[in-house]
Amino acid sequence: MEIYRIPEDLRFVNQIGQTLSAEEKIKLEIALIKLGSTQTFDQLLFWGRIEGTVANYYIAIGLNFKNNFEFPHKTFFYTANLKEFQNLPPLNPEYKEQVETFRQLFSGQPEKILINITGEDGDQPPADQPNPDEPQQVVKNDDDSDVEIKPPPKNFLEVDRLAYVVNAIEFECALLPVGAVRLTPTHELRYNDSFEGLGLQEASKISNYQHFRAPQSANKKALIAQDDALFHYDFFDQLDDHPVGQWSLQTDSSKYQVTIRNLQWPGFLGYHRAGTRIFGYAYFGDGIKNVDLAFQL
């Protein structure tokens, strides 16, 4: 969601019963402007809000297109106080299976311990693990080369879970209309200046939308790797994910306003106004995946 279009694009979000208060919009705009002044991005977007029992998380995403082959680099930020955005921590695949079993609501407290591995009270590590407060010694091999020392274990915090959820939603749901972006001769992605929006009939077809992520399917990988890929616009994965039926496209009475919802991640909303360059996506929800969707369809 473009920063300057947040008030207008919230009209799409209203369709799922969500919005931002006047206070939230003012504070969010100030925090995003501050973030943009301290970071260098080709584009900075408001990503959405994840609800918590104590406070909400507001997420921003920075995109860097230049000098990134075939797909921009994405950087995520969060704030729970709408004063200052911070980087989401990197993902640790060690906890992936555990995180996917979490069904409790977020609290909005980033430092809340979800998986305690440093001891019962959170202060002392088990006897067989190094103390993170003690300096780590560098061990030398016989050839005087350094041995890689693993970092000390850390508790898994709610902000770590937040990073997992945001990245999962972005990977599984982020979308855009076919034709909205193009490849340059150097295979860098750019927004397509000649894109004037999908036509009225095309906009109402789910096949005219694609994932906004690096291609995962073999045929799309092959397509985007070709030299003539700059003459194509459908080089990203289609929205044909399993289970089939997780995507729901809806139009308003005018047929110009199109919204696309993902039923596995209730709260995700893609949108496009036919015949215009207005498109985007956002997430407003509790951050809990509907893992039972396959049995509900």
C-alpha cells in the first residue's frame, strides 16, 4: 500500500471490516516518513496490521529493485507503538515446525518469550549450553585458521514469531496484476510505465493476477531466465495454489473495484481498480493461518 494512498486504499480494506483510526493514520504516516528518511529504498510500502491482545503490530516493507537480479529485495519493519519502525529479525528455520503449531493470539509485546531455551527463569542457560553473557573464545586449528563458533542460544520471542508470520503471508499471498511489472534488459524488475490497468473483463478473472515473489514453478523459472523475458509479463507464478479454492475474487456493483482474498490467511486482501494503475495488497488480521481450509472447501 503506497504511503501517499493509504487513506484512499483503505476503502478496499473496509470491505473486510477493517480500517485505521484517524490517530493511527497520522502516527503511521509520521513513522513511515521517519523510516524513509533513515533507510534507502526504491519503494517503501505500508504492509498491514497484525492484531494483538495488548497492542497491535504495524508492518512496513521496503523494496530495492536496482542491482537485484530478476526480483527486488524485500526488507520488513515493525512497530507496536507507532513511533519508530524496527527491522524484523531474520528467520531461523530451526523453529519452523514449532511456529506453525502456534494458534494463540499475538500479545503485541515483542520481547515476550514463547520458547524458553536459556533456562526456566530465562536467565541461566542449561549446563550443556554456553552462557550468552560469557565471552566466547576462538579456537584455532593446527593450521592456525579460526574455527567457526556458533552463536549462543537465544530464547524464541514473539517478534521472532511475527517475522515468520509476515514472511509466510508475503510469500503465499502477495500479488499484482499481470502486466504491472516488467523486466529490463539486465533482468531487473521495474514497474511497467505503459500499464494502464486491466480491462473491465480481464480484471474480474483470477488468471490475470500473479504472485509477487520470485518464481517457484519450473516453467516460470525457465520463462524468466530466457533472454526474451523482457517481452513477457506473465513470468511469475499463477494463483493456482493448493488447496484449490483458497482464492476468492470479488467485484463491487460497478465491476471496477476488484478485491482478491486468501481464505488460508483471513485478513489478506489484494485489490485493483480496473482501467487504472491502482493496485496493491494489505493484511489486516490476527496472524493465524486457517490450516483446516482443505477440509472446509
